[in-house]
Amino acid sequence: MGSLTVSFLLSMLFIGTGGTTKYEPNWESIDSRPLPEWYDQAKFGIFIHWGVFSVPSFGSEWFWKYWQGQKAKPYVDFMKKNYPPDFKYQDFAPLFTAEFFDAKEWTDIFASSGAKYIVLTTKHHEGFTLWGSKNSWNWNAVDVGPKRDLVEEVASALRANTDLHLGLYHSLFEWFNPLFEQDAANVFATNYFPTTKTLPELYELIVKYKPEVLWSDGDGDAPDKYWNSTGFLAWLYNDSPVRDTVVTNDRWGYGSICKHGGYYTCTDRYQPGHLLKHKWENCMTIDTKSWGYRRNAPLSDYLTAQQLVASLVETVSCGGNLLMNIGPTHDGRIVPIFEERLRQMGQWLKVNGESIYNTTAWRVQKDAVTPTVWYTFRPQQKSIFALLLEWPNNGSVILNEPVVTQGQTQVVLVGHGSLQWEPAKPSGLRVLLPQLSINQMPCQWAWTLKLTGAT
């Protein structure tokens, strides 16, 4: 809690003085920037993987790489069976139509989920940009396909909802871009690709759309010096229009992940299970086999609401944020399975949100006696939250970690009311749970006990 408080005070100092700290283009200076407080308070965001890969919607958003780069048999067979022999990946772009895309409708769904920030893929490794990038001629959503600036539509809709922060994902490299391939062949001694493509795109995204999250990805095994990452980040933190509020991740060149940047992602679906010293994010996807939409995905590949809530609880307990991914269709729909999961998250957060938003990690993350219990802490109220991932069958639950005092400690089942408790040996307390029917339960998954007067 102390480090977060110091970080908050420092960030307030910098913001209040118009950004008096000047960050230098080196990692020591870049990494010294305090993380803007809003991000740690938000806890929960939505990731959106949408692009040309949404047209074949088969296998993975890495469709082009697996089909033509690796010649993977399922992808080769799929193309042979369904498309003419001279069909190219670029031929999918006119079919990326987005005719049903309604940014306000999307925003309403996102708002219902309880998420606080939205991260849209503006360009994945295929290189197709969802805005009319001048550096991606005829390979962008304004020139071909939807003939619309999809980034602008999402950004405008989110800004109309003051509770949602705009985040933009951008891939540094592109699988088959000739300039990147040339630089790679030169072992990155040349930098034609970042100077003519990646960096101009990044500056344009920031200046034009002013995102509060910049989610970088895909270094192509090239070092951060090749990408001039520290130079760009120094500009972002010193002089950009979002210098005071923008948050960045750790994917800025080979070797930078989990080491440099605003917050760590470390790996996809990262769940360390314990508190980290640095702010981190668990980016994961509801469809466990793909980030992009798959037409042939069976129900068993989608995580249940119970699993998603459990992932949120564990992530926040360990000091992280959860970034939960969906994949819209080529025509711009959020299919019912994704919408249902998002709305279910919102239903749960409507009851239990005080145990998630604006909390910090407690001194203990998981209970030693009851390992299905995770803890969060709200320092402003001195409230400890014990989140039960399973409802006990024996009518009580032992919380081993809290130090309690008779006559002072109070326990509330959030969404229900006060509960009785008794001291447990050798430490902690036994909370007596009410006998409730399904209709009487405050929520369907993961129940929150709020403890006050305990340490």
C-alpha cells in the first residue's frame, strides 16, 4: 500500500505542475515515471481483436501466418476447400465489411460489463489498420472493406461515456512487410520499417485519437533500439497530448517484456498467483483457443462466467488488472456468447464492485486454510474483503488470515447483510453463513465477505 500511495502522490505532483519532470530517452528514466492512478483503480478492461483475420474467422487471428508462413495443414486444407487456388490473403480485405458495426451499441455492452477501459486492435501483425493510415496505403479500413475510420467511431462512442477510458493496441512489426523483412535480413542494422511505418503510425494514433492506454505488441525479435522505443516513450510522457494520463505496457522490443514499461504483461494469460512488486495486467481471452472470432468454436472453448469472475478475483487480489478479450465478426457484431459473458461480469460487479474497484492488494492474497478465498483491501475504509470462489456446504467458512477482535470486528455478506462469526483456532475466524435459496443469493458466483474492525 505504501508504494502505491507514494506513486499516487508523485503522479499528482507531476500532473499538478504540468509535467515538470522531463523523462530522458533511456529505460532508467522512462521506468521512473509513476503509473497514472486511474489505471490501478480501474482493475478491469475489455480487449477487442478485430481485423481482416475476422473474415476467414478460422483457427486464429494468426491465420495469415499459419496459412502462408508456416503452411499449417488445417489452414492450407481450409483454403483449398473453400477458396479458389489463386486467392490471396489480401482478397479477404474487401470482405471485411463491418455493415452491422455500431460503436454506440458496442459501448453500451462494454459499459454493462463493468469494465473501465477498452483496448481496440488498431493494427495486428497482418499490418491492416482500422483507421486511414497514410503509411498503410490501400491496406486500411478507410481505403478498403468498411470504408470507415473504425478507430474514430470507437473513440467517439467511448468519449461519450465518461466512465470508459480509450485504449489502443498497435503491433510494432508486420509478418510480411517487405521493409521489415529487409531489416530482419540485415539483423536490424537498418531501420527502414520503424522509421517509415511503425513510428509514424504511433505518433498519429496518439495525436489523432488521444488514447489513455497504448498497448504495444509484436517486437518481431527486434531490440528496443531498433524501434526507438525509449525515444518515442520520452515524447509520449513529456510532450504528447496524453502525457499526464496515458498508460503503456512492457512490449517495446526484444527483452523488454516483464522488465520495462508502465505495467507488465509478461505473457499472455499471465496469472502469477502472488503479489508482484510492479503493476501488471492479465490479458486473456474468453475463447480459450483464439483472440479473433472463430465461426467454428464449440461452446466448450469458451470460459464460463464463473471462471471469468474467478480470474478477475485472483488477478485483482494479486495486484493486477484483468484485460478480457472478445473477437467481433467481420460484419461488426459482438456475438451473443461474448455479450452474455460481458453482461454477466457486469451483474457480478454491480453487487461486488466495492471489493474490486479502487482496492489494493492486502498483506495476504490467498487464505492458507481455505485456498478458495482471495483477499483485497480498501485502505480508505480500512475494509478487508474475503472473496469466496466456492460456497461452503457446511454452513461456515474459516478465514485464517484476518486478526479479529470480539466486539469490534464486523462481517457482512455483500448484497445480503451482517453475519455472525466466532474465533477460530489457532487464528482467524469462522464465519457462519446463512442458509439461502438460489433466488436469495446476492449473486451467482464468488461471494464477498466484507470485514471491518479487523487487521
